[in-house]
Amino acid sequence: MKISQSRLFTRVQLSAVLAAAIAVTSSAQAHKPRDPKAPDVPATIQVPAGNEPYFIGHAIGTQNYSCLPSAASATGFAWTLFTPQALVLNRSDRQIATHFFSPNPAESGTVRAAWQHSDDSSIVWGKGFPPSFDPAYVAPGAIAWLLIEAKGTQEGPHDGDYFTQTTFIHRVNTAGGMAPATGCSTAQEIGKSIFVPYTADYVFYRAD
């Protein structure tokens, strides 16, 4: 059967349009942000039912320790964490938050771990449950994995509210950050500080 030149042109055009549409759809799907997934964690730090992850950030920074008297230490002195200091990056390696210790206004100034959003300045403060050093999950020499419950939030100065929805936070996939076994065993060493590099993933949850 003979196909007219105009019909052939129309079919060619249609094929080109379909090919372009498929290419655009495939590209959009390839670059579509992936939904955060809850990590596999020890049973002791499972997030309670009714919460879902909404953001996962990769932290790069230090765990900062000071040498202080300690009744729990055989020498009477021990490295004591006084603050973490880390940048939290998204999947594009863009800084999305800063992690540190600060007073929580919702608890009359009790010092808690805090995360402040880099764009809207919203903050969440959290309290950790007992840590997990389960060797099936935690790498040797790494700081513990944690489940952290939100204990206070604060909007940014221009109604920023990204972190105000947080209910729980996981600290997982840790590397480094442990205080050294030496360097803090005498009264002469009181007040010394040490900054130990670490990395971790922080998974933020909200009510589902």
C-alpha cells in the first residue's frame, strides 16, 4: 500500500514526539529525589510505630572532648564529650544543617544535641536513648548508633519550619569519633581538649 508523503511526514513527526516524551520522562525519573528509607538498626533503637523518615543527611565533623574528673574512671579522670561539631550534607553534597550542642528553650535551657537548618534556621533539640554498640551494626572504633527523641523545636526568624516537624532522629553508619584511650589520666591533664574526626548519617523522622 502506498503511503502519501503527508501521512508519512505525520508519522515521522509523531514518532519524534513520542521519542522525545519518553526521553524526558526517563530523565525526570532518573533525577527524581528518592524517598528516604528507614535504616536497618538494632532492635533496641527502633523508631516507634507511627513515624516515617523525611530527610537523611550525611555528617562530617568532629566529636569534641575535654579531660575532666570522673568518678567512673579507674584513674579518676576521663575524656568527656562537650560538643559535636559537624556539617550535615544532603545527597548532592550541599550543606543542609549544622550539628552541635546548645541550650533547649523548651527544657529551661537544658543542653541537648541540636540540628539547625542552613536555609530556614529552624532547630530541633533531641535526647538520646541508651546507645547501641551492637557489633552487627557498629563498626569497630566508631561511636554508637543512637535513637534520639525530639525534645524541642524552634522556627527560624522568617517562619522557617523544616526541622520543627521532627519527632525522632537516628544516628547510624558511624565512623570514628571515639575518645582516645590515653591522654587523660592525671590532674595535670584536666582541661585538655581533643577533636576527633567522625562521620555519620542522621535520619530525621516525622509523624506519618
